[in-house]
Amino acid sequence: MMDSFDHVTLQCRLKALKAEVQAFKSGEKYRQIKLLHQKDIHAYGRKVQKLQAELSRVHSNAIDIRDQWFQIFEDMQKEYDRKLEELRKANQELEKRALKAECQRDEALGKITVLRRQLYEAASELEDEKGRNLKLRAQMNRDYENSSMPSSKTIKKKKISNSREKTGRKPGGQPGHGGMGEKSRFPPGLWSGWRRRRKRWRIRISGKHQKP
């Protein structure tokens, strides 16, 4: 059997259901539901607008950042191209300098070769001139005293005038002076060479006479 508490509960629920059915029949419940639905729509609309505004802002920021990066990349590319062009020009200038230096080196080597050849020729001519000069000096110093040349063919040298002041002294060596001795008429080295050759000739001649 149903107790009194269950009976009261069922009556309360029945009364509430009747009131709700009456509200649906009168249309009041529909108006409340519609009002709540409109409030929800407005709330969701405001949220959507807020999210759209946030999305627009984020999209605008993304566009700005992308444009800034593009500008940075363009500036970096321009700087890279400028540096590359400068390096290319510097490389061309260095190549020109290296080519010019190589040409100058080859020219200098050619000049050095010419100068060496000229130096060798000048040294050869100098040696020839020294030989001729030695021969001429030997010929000039020959007279009837040191050669078979007769005295009549000896070249008379021009007398050099004495420009010294007279001191009243007697001519010749002065007391206390050691004397200079007679100078050789032969050039330096000629007389010693002749003496060596004469010594060798004597040795050869003496060796021939000593043979059995």
C-alpha cells in the first residue's frame, strides 16, 4: 500500500505537471523558451564577434610580421648582392694587378738578362783593354837600355819644366835621405813573370846538359 508521503509527493508532481501543461497551452512557456533562446543567440553572437575581431587582429599581425620578414629578407638580399659585386670588382682589380705585376716581372727579368749580357761584354772589353794597355805600356817603356832597340829610335820624351822654387841646395840626394832607388821600366808583374820563365828555361837547359 502507498503511504501518505508518496501520496503527497505524487500530488505535488501532478500539480506541477498540470501547471506546466497549462503554461504550454497558454503559450507563456513558449515565450519564456524563445526569450531564453534569443538571449543565448545574442550571447553566442557577441562571442563570435569577439572571436572574429581577435582573428582579424591576429591575421593583421601575421601579415605585418610577414611583410617585415619579407622586407628584412629583401634588405639582406640587396646587401648580399652589393657585397658580392664589391668582391667581384675587387677580385677583378687584383687579377689586373697580378697580371700587371707578372708583366713587370717578366720585363724586369728581360732587362736583367740584357744588363748581365752587357756587363759580361763590358767586362770582356775591359779585360781586352787591360791587355792592350799592358802591352802598350810595355812597348812605351822599351828603349835602347832594356831592349834591342837602337838608341836612335828611342822616343824622346818632352822635358818637363821644373816649377819648384830654388833653395840653393846642391842637386842630388840630400844628407840623411835614404834614397828611392831606380824604378823599373816594366809594368808591375811583368818583370817577375819574365824572371820565372827565365828560371824555368835555365832548369830545362841544365837538365838537358846533365843527361848521359
